[in-house]
Amino acid sequence: MKTVVKLKTVVALIVLATWSITSCEKGDESVKVESIILDATETTIFIGKSGQLSVEEVLPANATEKGVTWSSDNTDRAMVDAASGKVTVPATATIGTVNITATAKDGSGVKAICVVTVAEPAVKVTSITLETTEIVILIGESKQLSVKEVRPANATEKGVTWSSDNIARATVDAASGKVSIPATATGGTVKITATAKDGSGVKAVCTVIVPDNEEGVEINGIIWATRNVDAVGTFSAKPESSGMFYQWDRKKAWAATGDVTGWDDWNYSNAAVWSTATDPSPYGWRVPTWDEFFKLIYSPEVDKEWVTENYIKGVRFTDKVSKKSIFFPAAGCRGGSYGNLVEVGIGAYYWSSTSEQDSPGANAFIAFEGMGMSSARKTSGCSIRCVKK
């Protein structure tokens, strides 16, 4: 009877031991890596620089050991930190490619490779030259802008991105540089900028002049603009607006109110006629000649009267035949010596493009006491009222 008990005990122990061993073996089973996905399969690193590679995903998701070891097949060209994946290209490296491999640590033999291209250091853009820095585009039309030159010649990235500072007036295709003026645009200027793509911050600007749809009024056979010139290439908002002042044969605009700095009372043009290159008139218009002003001011075919329009004093000229009229605000002028404002609301000074005889400057003078024409210093700041070309 004792023998039977002992035998049962031995059998029970053997069964228990077998179950324990089996359970331990099942608990030690690991899930091997089947694939490794890197954040990049190819990249470029410049000589003397570093870059970081990383594992984006290891599959299956329940792999027991997901770690990898990094290695390079050409450490003279690119070294990699075995643990972090940071790739360093020595300053002595030659250009070419290197295979950087991420190998699963679990002994599965699974690998993933990133091909690193070792290249010369990037050469940044230092200057951009456009084919033109100023262009006129009519409302509803389009024109192409283009880059003439990018320096240095060996710049790594020579591409540019185009942009507009006023898309309501002019849009530009960011890639091609084609500028379009919407049919709803108003006259004025727009800055179109070409910016280097390489992150250097280098830019080049083209000023696009969008002419006003100004029809003008014909007085005694000459078509006059209904508004003064404001900023270069534009008309003022209203007929009674002063616009801006200009020195003779110059394209720089000066404010018609307040004080100004930087007034040049010494350098002036010796030209006999206002140059088309410095004419600030909008497209299709020009500064009138002395003779054209003479036909406006002295002709018996034109009525002249001093009036106030919208609280602004000035002179109205009316064609006796057509009964059409234009208004010249008495904006005064800026003195030739210091640029100080004089005779605002009292006199109107408007440049002509030519002089009477050999006068150093010429303008039409209109005042309370009478209306006439007289010479003025070319360094004075006067209004401009255009005539149609």
C-alpha cells in the first residue's frame, strides 16, 4: 500500500514539472521584426555638415525588440552614430553616395537603407537682376516678368518665387512671374518681388504701373486730364485733390502738405524739354508744353473763373463750344530754396514741359489777382496737370 502512494506522488511531480517547463518556454517566445521604415530613403548632406536619420516605423507593432543599429558602408565619406542615427560628413569627404543602414537588433536580419548623397556646400544667391525694374500694364492685360541674371553663377539654387504687394491691383504667378491686372483694378503702382528660393533672403523688385482709365476732357482742341498727378504714374483721387509736387524734369514726388526733408535746391536739369524718362505722368499722358498752357489760359475760346469746389479754391476752365470744363486746385507750391509751402489756396503752379524763350523754368500761374504764365525756378515744387499724348 505504501508503494502505491509513493508511485502516485512521483507521477504527480513529473506532471507538474513538465507543465512548468512548457509554460516557461511559451513565455520566452519573442516576436521578430519583419520590416523597418525610415523617415527618408534618400537625402543630401553637404561636406562638413550633419544630418539626422530616424526610424519612422517598425513592423509588426508588437515586435519584442524594435531597436536598430546604424552603420555606414563608407565611413570616409559619411559616418553615422550607431545608436542615434546622426550622420556626419567629414570636411575631407569627397562627393558621392553612401548607404546608411538601420539593422534590427533582434537578430532577425531585417534592414532598411537610406542613400545619402554627399555634396559640395550650398552656394547662396547674392543678387538678382530682373529684365526690367519698371513696366506699364493696362487694366485687363498681362505681361511676363523674368530674371535676367542670378549671382554668383555657381549658386546652388537659382530659382525665385514671385509675389505682389497689392493683389487687388496686380496678381503674379509665383512660379512663372506672369503679371495680370484684374478688370476691377484701380490705377496706381504695385511692387512685384522676386525672392530667391535658397533662403538667402535676396530679392529684386519691379514696379508695375497700372494707368488710370482717365478719359480726359477736351478743351480748345487739347485733351486735359481731370486730375493732378499724384504718385509717379498715377492721378489723384479727385479733381479737387492737390496730388503731389514735382521739381522740374524730375520724377521724385513730394507731398503737397506738411514739411519735407532732403529738398535739393542746387542740382537742377539744364534740359530744354522735360525728358520722357523723368515724366511722372500716367501711361498715355505727358506734361503739357508752354504753348498748350497758353491755349488754355489766354484763348478767347475758353472761359476762366475762380471758384470753390468741395471747399477747395481753384480755377475752372470751360470750353465755350462743348461746355466741358476742368478744375485746377490752387495747391500752392514748394519754394525752390527750402521746399517750404507757399500760397496754398491762393495760387496754382503747374509745370510746363518747355520754357518760354530761354527761361530757367516755366509754369502756368493762376491767382486771385489774375491768371497768367511766368517762369519759375526749376528747383521749385509745382503741380502737374497732364495732356493726352
